[in-house]
Amino acid sequence: MSASVIDFIATEARFGARNYEPIGVVLSRGEGVWVWDTEGNRYLDCLSAYSAVSQGHCHPKILAAMVEQAHRLTLTSRAFHNDQLALFYEEIAALTGSHKVLPMNSGAEAVESAIKSVRKWGYEVKGVPDGQAEIIVCANNFHGRTLGIVGFSTDPETRTHFGPFAPGFRIIPFGDAATLEEAITPNTVAFLVEPIQGEAGVVIPPAGYFTEVRELCTANNVMLVLDEIQTGLGRTGKLLAEQHEGIEADVTQLGKALSGGFYPVSAVLSNNDVLGTLRPGQHGSTFGGNPLACAVARAAIRVLVEEGMIDNAAGQGARFLEGLKDIRANTIREVRGRGLMLAVELHPEAGRARRYCEALQAKGILAKDTHEHTIRIAPPLVITSDQVDWALERLATTLTQDFS
């Protein structure tokens, strides 16, 4: 690394809280699937800012919408109406089939908002005794980093020394519908779950799982809450990951790609019952639903559809997955994925996945490790066949590399 790169990294270490462990590259520019570091080296981005940059870096149409709106009006707070919020509501509802929309900023805010809303629904509509509402969640979940959310995480790294935590959550295994059925009680108001567990290493449930889950939630008057912050908006080759099993959630959270990486935008989508319980003054956000965010989000979902990115994710994801499965390497324990949400899990004896990510960096690919032995691969949805093949060549070389 050059002196300037070392200086950037050293300055971060000196002034910043050490709550991340980034790969040793300092990025300064991005376009489409590519990013460049401060020394001019080009990399294929296979993380997409954890799926936030699904439309590609600096998409020109989203950029134009952001610049135009920034010249007109950026923030009013929800004390007043603005001319972008209603249009955002209308367009996201038409796209997803939702009845009500609650705009927020970050994914974690969307999750917290959904938790508050389903509890309120439980008390006011379902008739759960006050203070007794239960929400079922899954082991190895990742829904964010707020205090409320980490309280029902099973990852010691996210929980240790952050308690005490709020009660009201029951944890069950992911992908086991029978255990869900056993866990439901008269006080259960919701089942909060990721369609695919991303942070856990792209863990895909058994076929038919969500069909059973939907039936159980309906039969027991329990709200099915799907966290589609990573999986939604085309990442898995469908608009929403729920569509792979032909179901509909009662409450859905979107974020990340909702702004194409330009601005923090998230939303809770719901039927009338859940969000319909909220009254003025009971929940809000100064920045949630601001005109700049709405203009950016409108452009982000428009290009996603108009430019065929969802279909491209399905096609290129299948190509990428097959190519990964064709790599014959003793290091690989399992390859899995759906659409352009992919993972290569290594055998523990192969060592930490991070060293493979660092080797990939030297070959022009940026990927990120998770849970010690898994490499996540999630490029922007605009990736081409040639770029997939280019990446596969370098992945094959790296995964067969001898690090001893």
C-alpha cells in the first residue's frame, strides 16, 4: 500500500470507533459494477454495499433525480406535506401491492417501526393483554444494530455487554415450520424473519418453508413480517424474495437498494390493519419521507424495473451460481445462492474467508467474508455475462490457491 493509502487507514484508526474491520482498500470512485481506489486500481464490486448499490454505482438517472430535487427542496419534516411523498407512496404501493406505507431512513429503523406497529396491532386489534405481546424470530437472524434488535440476536458479538434487553421475543430455528407452530401462543402477534438469512451466510430455507409459514400465520392470526431489506428489490431475481414461493407478507421492510445507494431510505409496507393503528404523534421521523429521499427512491425503483435489472439478476445469478458450483476446489464446503445473492462456504481447515477476500482484492475483486468461513458475493444487478465470467476465472484461481 502507498503512503497515502496507509495515511487514510491510519487516520480512520486514530479518530474512528473500531466497529468495523474493512478490507485494506481506500475507494474513491464508482461506476456501474466497478469501483476505483485512490491509486487508480479498478475492482469489480461483489458486495454492492451489502446490496444497497443494486442499481450500480452512481446510476446517472438516480443521480439526476437527486441533483434536481436537491436544487428544489430537500427537507420539510412531516409537519408539512411535500410534493414527492404522495407520489412515492403511490408508486411503491403499485409496484409491491401494498396498502399502506411508512417511510423511514435506515433498515434498522424500518425493523423497529414494524415491531412497534405489530405490537400495537396485537393490543388494539387482536386483543392481546397489554404488555404481553410476543414476536417470534429466528436464530442467526440479522435485522440491524439497534438496542432493541440486538436483544433478540443469537450472535454473541452483537449482544455481549449491551444488555439489559427488552423482553417479548421468542427465538426458534430458521427453516423449521414445525417449531414455529409449537412456538405460537395466543399472545403471538408476529413472526419476523428474513426470506434468506444474509448476514448468516446466505442461508436459504427448505423449499415450501414459507408456504407453510404463511399458512400457520394466517391460521393463528399472526402477522408475517418479512425483512426484505437485503433480499428485496430484485436481489434474488424477483422483485421480492417472497415471490419465489408465491406468498404475501402482512408487513414487509425495504431499505438499502430503495435509494440505489445515494441516500438512506427505508420503508415499512403493510396491510391496513397494522399500519392503520398508528395515529398522529405516536411514531415519526424528522427525515423519514423527506422530498429528497422520495425523489431518489422513485428514480431508484423506476430504473430497477425499466432497465430489466430484476430479470438480469435472475439470469446472471443462475450463471454465477453454476460457475461457482463448477469450481473444483478442496477448500469449498458448499456453494449456495438465489439470484445475485450468493455465498461460498469454505471448510474450516481452509482457514478464514478473509484471507481469500484479500487475495481476491489483489486480483481485482472486492468481496467480504462473514461468519469466519463464508465469502459473500452480491454484485450490482447490472452485471453482464462477460463480467460474471471474468469474476469466475479469478474466483477459481483464488479458491484453489495454496495458502500454506
